[in-house]
Amino acid sequence: MHSNVYYCPKCDRTISRERLLGICTELESKFGKSPATTLCCPVCDTEFIDLDRVSSGGEKHVGDTRKRTD
């Protein structure tokens, strides 16, 4: 499957759980706020969709150019 990949429908981007945790740690240290507890996008504050929980085939809304995780 996707191995802990989150999708932001507003930004149309995917991000791996590992990368998100790194970003959350950095935001917490710099600004005292982290999106890790809410699982919201650190860019636009939209709630992530956990692609591991989407029914098979439901991830097709994620564009081909966006399937790569950072």
C-alpha cells in the first residue's frame, strides 16, 4: 500500500509520515506550534487524508506528478 503517506487535498501534495514528523519537530522548536497532534497540513492547515485508510483505488485522485513523497 502507501506506507504512511498523507495527502493534502488543498495543496494537492503528498508527504511521508517521516518527513511530516521532521517538519513538526522543526516547527515546534521554532514557533512552539506543531501540526502533529491535529494531522493538518503545515502549509495551509487543511486536514490530511491518510492514504493508508483510503479504499483501494480511492487514491487515484492524487495526480501522477504528486505521488512522489518528499
